[in-house]
Amino acid sequence: MSRRKLLVLFGFFVGVFLLILGRLFQVQVIRGERYRRLSERNYLRVRNLYPPRGDIYDRNGEKLAYDEPRYVLSLDYNRLSNEELKKLEVSLREVFGVELGELIEEQKGGIEPLRIKDNLTQEELDRFYSNSYRLPGVFVEVVPQRVYPHGKRLCHVIGYVGYPSKSELKKYGSRIAPKSFVGKLGLERSMDEVLLGKLGREEVMINALGKVLKTLSKKEPVKGKSLVLTVDLRMQRIVEDVFYESGQPAGAVILMNAKTGEVLALASFPGYDPNRVYKEWKKVSKNKLKPMFNRATTGRYPPASVLKVPVSYAILETKTASPWEKVLCTGGFYLGNRRFYCWNIYGHGPVNMVKALQDSCDVYYYTFGYDLGPSLIIRYAREFGYGDNIPLEIPVKRGFLPTPEWKRRRFGEPWYDGDTVNLSIGQGFMLSTLMEQTLMMMGVVNNGVIYRPTLLREIKDPSGKTVWKNRRKVWKVVKGRQEYFAIIRRGLREAVKRGTGARAFSTIVDIAGKTGTAQVAYIKRGKKKKRLPWRLRDHAWFVGFAPYRDPLFVIGVLVEHGESGGKVAAPIARKIMERIYIERLNREL
């Protein structure tokens, strides 16, 4: 190598050395004090690592609720100086269009980092990483987001989640943090302890710009356990579609396995979308039809003529009358000088129990209900589950069984014979839920055995292993002769073949059941009820089972202000059962 080339190379290395030396002088001498102050502002931060909630599946493994990652832009602003906050405010406005001052005011007092923006898109994530040098203290958190892939379907069964209240934070302690999701309604709430996972935590060293220098320790979050329900999403779809096709604004349907007590479908109308419940909170909360109200389990209505089923059993069991003893129905029943009308003012003629169930003859039940008296009617209603605490995984309201003692306390009046007559056909003070009426029918189907209703089939751990499996359990037994139940079932089949439930008759599946029309407002005879405002129209019931010979399904339909059980509720039940059999879903049970 020539001498000239050596001198050039030597000069290059000297230049590089002087450049490095100059930079070191600048860092250590000129700006040394600033970097020393910055290094002293490095600090330890504990970050919460949020676990996914357990998934919820239908009986066939279809996902009904699950978590997916949600990216949240957060800020740890407590370590930033006022000058740095002012610069950051400008940067956030330019990069994300958010006002930092407003966010601090909204979330002040919290111990968690400040939430700047929820649900970051990929474009927003890219924007953050491209501008992170301008955003000291800002970082991206990964938080689970609950997803309900079927929207409104099963909303009253599954419920929804939200951020925890102060009482919930106290209740769950270290298992959750302010950004955790906890159940607010439905199974999400009642099974919260199972669905909740275990919160993870990591300790990280943060520099003055809010960037992670290193992770000191980390405890991974643990996903919650998953639920497998008894519900069949395909049957639920049929139930909801048929009801919406009816054009009725409000009501409920329960479909159960008569042999196990498993709830196969449960729907209340109208519904709400749990994915959008907070975005649409004002709209949902102001809706006069109360979409979040579960009419299937907590709505209470007069049981109407459906109560004639347990009253029939009481008549037989107490030997008040034989099943073949006839009553002459001329359209009314006289009690003193007062006449109680049958719904058919022209009368049904001579009727025995089977024909009384077939035609829902009021006079028959006025006559023998009066002989039974209120105590026996209430006693046998209670044996079938009315007014009792029903064990279900979501809240079920108790129906109301009036007594003479209650009336005296409530109104300061005695119990009149007219009260007994009204009670015998499910009118007056008594209230029931659709769940009570459906379970009563299960008792009739099973010769007095009522299985505990359930929505839950299995619980699985995060690895998919079954850690708990539900088993069939008997809830109540109505002890009586099987022939009594057989007579009642025959009457219910006749009701569908040629009586008040004729619109539930099907050539696809043999359906049996009882209609009911619950009076809401007293209307003088002769006045057309169709002219009434919707809220004053009668409620419509149909509670039945199928197939008649070997019942597999018990179904209950309530149409709020539907006017007629036979004309409105019965066709809904028929269409549901027919579609289930057309799709051959019955074979899978």
C-alpha cells in the first residue's frame, strides 16, 4: 500500500475517533445533567394482564360467546411534567384527533393508566408505532373484548358483560381489575365466578419517555372455564324466527326436554344485541317494551285457563267428581244472584272432564272449583310448582298464590266465593310465570315427575377437559294415580284435535296442550276487544307437549296482549314443533 493511501486511511480513523469523542463530550459534559435527570426518572410499573373469559357453547359445540383481543391506547401520565403533557396533548390531537385534557378530566382519580382510545384498528396501530417517539408515556394494552356472534339470539339466556362497579371490584378482589369484564345479566352474571379467569401481572422498568426498558417479572393470566349449555342453537333459531314471523311485539317461548328438564330453547321478545348494549343504551332503556326484561322467567301474568290442568288433577285426586261426571253448561254459573259467564255464552251442553279440557269450559271449573275451595286449589297448584322457588341458572321470579289470609291483610276484606270461582279458571289475584306453566305440563307428561330445569350441561377447563357434568335430577313429584294423568292428557289431546287448541293441530307431529286467555282489563260484554289499546288486550297462552304418545318436548308460549290463546299462541307452538320435526332435530335427542 502506498504512503499516500496510508495517510488517507489514518485520517479517516482519526476523523471517526474525533466524532465519537465529540459525541461523548456532548452526552457526558454538555447534556450530561439532562440525561442524568432522565435516568433518575426511570420507574417500575405493574401492568395488569387481562385473562379471556371462558367461552359459552350450545349443546352441539356452537360458540355463543367468546373473547377476542382488543387493543387499547393507554397513557401513564403521572410521571410526565406539565411541559411534556402540553407537547403530548398537541401530538395526540394531530395523530389521533383526541383531546387529552378532556380524557384526564373524565377519568381523573383512577389508579389505572388513562384510556386514550379503545378498539384500535390496524391502521391506528401502525400510526402509533410510526409516531411513538412523539408520544411519551403512551403504550398499547391488549384487553379481551367479549363477542356474541349471534347477536340477539339467546340474549336473555347469555346476558352481557361490562366494566366492574366498586362493589364488584371489592367482591372479586385480586381476580379482576378496572378494565376487566364482569357479567351484568343472564348466565354471564350468574356464572361469573366460573367464567372469570385469573388476572396476570407483569413488572416492567419504564424510562422517562414511557418506553419499556425490561421486564422484571411476569405472571401469565389464566383463562376462565367454559360453559356448555343444554340449548340447541338450531331450535333457538326456529323459536325466534317463528315468533317474529307472527308479528307479535312481545312475549316468550320455552322449549324443554320432557324427559330430562333440559332447556332446549328459551326466548323473550323483544330482545337486544349484547354486542351493542352500551352503544344503544338510551334506545334500549327507553323502549316501552323493555327488551332487557326476561318475560320467560320473570314476567308474571294470570295463568288463565292453563290452570284448569292442575285444577282437573285436584278434582280427581280429592274425588270431588269422577272424570265422567257431567255438568250442564248453559253459558253461565250462578252464585247467589250473580252470574259468572262461560267464555262461550251459548254454553257447551253436558260436559265431563275430557270435554271440559277440550273446550275449556268455564262452567265446569266454576262448579267443581267452588266445591274444592281456595285452600285445595292453592295446595295442588303448589304441588305442581306454582309459587315455588324454581332452581335455574338464571333468575326465575316466583308466581303468586293468593290466600284468604293474604286478602284480609292486603285489602282488609274477606275472601268471597266469587274469588274462588275466578281462581278456579286462573283469573283474579293469582300470577304465574311461563316457566311455572311449562314445568306444570312436564309433571302431567311424566305422571307427576317434574325434573329440575337446567340450562347448563357441562363446565370445561381452559384445556377443554370436562370438570363438571350435569345430571338429571327430580325437582318435584306429584304423587297420584297414573290414570288421572292419562285422563288429563287425553283431554289436552282432544283440545288440539277439535277444541280450543285446534290451531295447534298438525299432521306432522301429534301435539297436545291447553290454551289460555288471561284477562287484562274488564270489558263489558258485546264491546269488541279489537278496538282496545294494545296494552289493555288479553294475554295469550299455549302450554303443551309433543308427540302425544311418547312426549319428548314440552313447550310454553306466552304472547303478551295477544288476545287469544287459541288463535295466536297455539299456531306459534305448532309452527315451532313442525319445523323441528321437518329438520329432524328431534332425532338427535
